[in-house]
Amino acid sequence: MTKIYVGNLPFSATDSEIRDLFAQHGTVESVSLITDRDTGRPRGFGFVEMSRADASRAIQNLNGKDLGGRPLRVNEAQERTGGGGGARGGGGGAPKRW
């Protein structure tokens, strides 16, 4: 199974719309569109899981394709490494003791 990153999505995109788009290139195992944890609003990216052969075909055919006036960024998802960052700080480990 291959996880595909799908970026630059229009905020109006739905799971079923993305599933239908990728299903034109093979069997879609799962679709997960990411939302902001505080507001619940879409973040403009998500992930699709497909078999390796289907994923390769979908990436090749959908990267740069226009969806809702935006060119999609479609590539194989990279594993997350390290701990967080940004305003919320690093990730994991024991809490700091002051």
C-alpha cells in the first residue's frame, strides 16, 4: 500500500470528490482530508492510499491537474521524522520540570 500526498486542494474539496478523482486511476483504499484541529476548517491537503501500481499511475496523471482552479500537488507521501516544531514546540518526551 502506498500513501499519496495531495496538496493545494481547494477548501471546498470533499472526501468523496477526491475518492472519485483517484478511482479513475485504480482502487482507492482510503482518503483522509486534513482539517484544522481548532477550527475544523480544511487545511488544503490530504492523503490517499492505493496499491503501489495504482498510486504510481495516479501520481503521474494527477500531479498538476486543475481542481477548482488550483493545480494539484500529488506525490508519494514522506514519512514524518523528528518531533514537531512551530509554535507548539517539539514533540514527545517527558514534560519539562521547572
